[in-house]
Amino acid sequence: KAIITKAHQLEMVNKNIMIAVVPPKAEHKEVEIFTEAEIKKLLTSLKDSEKYSKYYPLVYTAISTGARLGEILGLKSNAVKSGHIVINNNVQYVNNVPTDFPPKTKAGNRKITISRELESILKRKSIDKIISFDGYIFHTKNGTPYRTANINKIWRAILNEANIPYKNFHVLRHTHATQLLANGVPLLEVSKRLGHSNGSITLNLYGHAIQGFDAQIPDKVT
């Protein structure tokens, strides 16, 4: 539509045929989440796993922060601060080379508060055969960051071992956001934590999680 509209403005075409095109209605799909029982079961299974326990810090980071997988894989040791982590990149492989990309929006550059437990886990992980001070926390034996595709394969195996029905890794982000809203964290704070460009995105995705607030309204109206 943008191309045809611009061509019409430049008089390269006689008519903007896109004006007559009716865009399809976007289907709103309810976001999937893991239950609290599934999260507890997942973490217990992962911590005790002989094969996958090394991925516990990565999964726990996702559960605790709501960060995207690419942001977590791009996390470097110097981004772990006292009480928070700094998100300012996501890592992707381009021509088989790991490459850091900036967040898509200004809101993507953010601080995410973390517990002392997670801070300790990440700092311990960051000195585990790390290549350099600013190296990737979650990395292969060569110091290169994990590939998203490989983590997604491993994720399926982790859920299978824990006997939890499969949901993709991104559902951990949905679960985190939903839990925060259900526990009364203000929507704009959740939006900032997730790196959304505006609160309406958060509301559209997770508005269903704000439970029972309307019941309080009569007491607030004088």
C-alpha cells in the first residue's frame, strides 16, 4: 500500500488502486501461559536433570524477567548490575556469525530489576569459562552465544522430560507478564519491564490478567 500510494503521489501511476482494498480483520488470539504449578514443576525438574540442568539459569532468567529469548542470549556479564540487568541488545546469527542488534524501539533499552538469587546465579554463570569480561553469559564451550534454534529444540526436550505439555519458549514471557498484572503490578510498569513501546500493546495482550479491579470501583466512587 505504501509503495502504490507513493507512486501515485509522484504521478508514476494514474490511480491508487490500494484505496479500494479492505484490510483483513486481525484475529485476536488469547495468549498461552504456564500455570504456577507447571512453572514449579519445570524448575524442579530442570534443576535435578542430569542432561539439562546447565540450562536452569537461562530458563530461570526468562521466568524471572520476561525478557525475550534473543535478549537473554545476548546478555553479557557486564550487563549484570546490583539488583538489575541492562537490556540493550539482542543477538542473532547472520551468515553464521553472532551479531548484536539494538532493540527495535527506544523502549527496548531498559533496566529489569532482579532478585538477589537471580543476580547471584548470573554472576556465577558469567565466570563459567567466560571468554572475556564482556562476553556472553549463556554461551557454548567456544564462548559463542547459543543459537535460538538450538535452544528451542532443547526447550522441547526439557518440557518433555518434565512431563509438561509443549508451549513455545516465548510463553515464559507471557506467563511473567500475566503474573505481574494478576498480582497488582501497574500496567505501565509491566509495559516498561517488557520493553513495549506503549502501554496499549501490553493491555491488548494481557488485559485479561487484570482480575477483579472493577469490583473495587464502587468503593472508590463518592
